[in-house]
Amino acid sequence: MADAHAELGVDYCVQPWVEAADRNIESYKRMIGDWNEVGMIMKEVGIQFGYHNHNFEFENLDGIVPYYDIFMPEMDADLITMEIDLFWVSKAGQDPVEMFKKYPGRFQLFHLKDMHTKEAPFYDVTKDDISAVGEGVIDFKRILAAKDVAGMKHHFVEDDNQGNGKPFEALETSINNLTTRILV
């Protein structure tokens, strides 16, 4: 698979999800061991392997917060970059800028989408809470100002189906907000 991706010119291959049945300490450790191996295989053909977060990685499991206590220490930083989803990190009550300071250079890819509310419970999410970039409560200007500390190489606007049936309008709003208010 790695060779086929390399032939296509793929630069990144990202693990996007962990099924609910595998969201436990034992499974996380096993998967990260596997992902480190995948990262080595991908690196050998010139592809950067990555992991895309959601909010469940920040849930406390018997005193262990998987993202900080398993993912970051056990993922080989030379083999796996983080594709940070700023909505999910913020929804979990985390500060992306503090994460960048704690793990500098490990976040090459940013997913940008905004949220309307920032209140507990952080793990309950409805599509109605997702909004176009710059239309919600996430401070993208502050976060993107720390992009060099993070190691960001690319950022992507993600509509993620806001439930309003107007994804192109939302993307247009996001791009307009980025280019006229956030990245200036």
C-alpha cells in the first residue's frame, strides 16, 4: 500500500478514527505500536504518517488521559505527526497553543472548523454546534499565530456537515474569514 501511495504522489497518510470498542488503554497502546511501524514503512517511501484527533482522546480513563499519557509519549515523533482538529481539541476543553508549547513541532496538519458554544459537557456534540471558521468561539488568530511552534505545514478548512445543507456557503464564509480577518 505504501508504494502505491508513493507512486500517486501522496505526501501524508493519516489515521482518522478509533472505533468506540477500541477506546481503552490496552488498545491504544497496541494501536500506537502498530502505527509506529506504519510510520516507518511510510517514511521509507517518502510519506509522512499522521494521526487525526477527536475529543475522545482527552477523556480521563482511570486517571489516564490518552492523548497526553499514551499518544504523545508513545508515538514516535519522527514517524507520526499530529493532524490536530482544532474543533475537537477545543470541544474537549484543551488549549491548542499550550499543546504546541508542550509538544513543539509535532503538529504539521491543522483541521479548521469552528463551534458556536464552549460550555460543558465537552464530550456531547451536535452538528448544530459546528460552524464556519470565524463564526464561532475558537480564537483562530491566536492559534495560527503559534503555527511555527506547532510545526504547521498545512491547514484545511473542514465543513464536517453542519447539518444546514449548505457546505459550499460555509466553506466560502470560512475562507473569507480566514483571508480578511484571521490570517491578516
